[in-house]
Amino acid sequence: MRLLALALLASATWTMAQTKISGSLECASPAFHQVMEVGDRTGHTMILSQRECVWSQPLKIEGASSKEDILYLFTDARQDGARETGYNTLVMSNGDRVFMHYAAFVKNNRRKPASGVGTFALSSGTGKFLGIYGNGTSVSHNAADGKMTVRVEGQYTLPRF
């Protein structure tokens, strides 16, 4: 009986609800960009890059808005497309941070700049966002000048202590 009461108390303390989020991110050309040829076939490269971004349509989380973002990206590029994995550090309007990781596939179309689709996960945060988690989808568009736009939609959960 005591265990049941303790479990009920713990679940009441950790009340959680999912909240929808969406936003758009504008990223500059990479500040850091290192390309390595793999050598197993023509056009196969591994790329490590870093971009600074701003939220043109901020994510709204618990009364704070995403302001800026640092995107760390690893790309495995081939002639037909690229697989990207990366990490984002979102700096929120209250100064706290939210950490995101994502994976995407970018289809290579030689006639126009590439676009990609992927998924993201919120993995942790600082201050007000400690314990945050969530997930969603992303759509990216790369411009010929190296800039990138990303649209994200998903949901998050914050534990209530």
C-alpha cells in the first residue's frame, strides 16, 4: 500500500504534457567547413561544418523564444544526395539553452539548390529547460550562396517537479 501511495505521489510530481512547437531558422554560410574526399567513388565526401543561425520564426517554449542557434553538422555526401547528422544549441530569450540533435537526407538535384527532410529530437536543456525532451520533423532548403533555411514542427515535454 505504501508503494502504491509513493508511486501515485511520484507520478503527480512528474506531471507532463506535450506542447506543439514550430519555427523557421535562417542559417549563414558555414563559418567552419572542412571537406575530406573518401576515395571509394567519385563525389563521395565527408564534411564537417558549423553555422550560426537566427530564428526568423522563433520556437516558443514556456514563455521564452528561440533567438539564435549554433548548428554543428556532419555530412556524408555522394552524387545522389547526402545524409546529415547534427547538433544544435538553441539560445533562448531568457539566456537558457536547449539542445537538439537531428538527422536528414538531402536529395541532390543538379538543376536547383538541394532540399532535405529529416527528424529532430530535443535532448536536454539548461535552467528553465532542464529535463526537456521532444521530437519532430524538419525541412531544409539550401541556397546557391551557401545559406540554409530550416522549418521545424514537433512537440516537447517538460517535467513538472
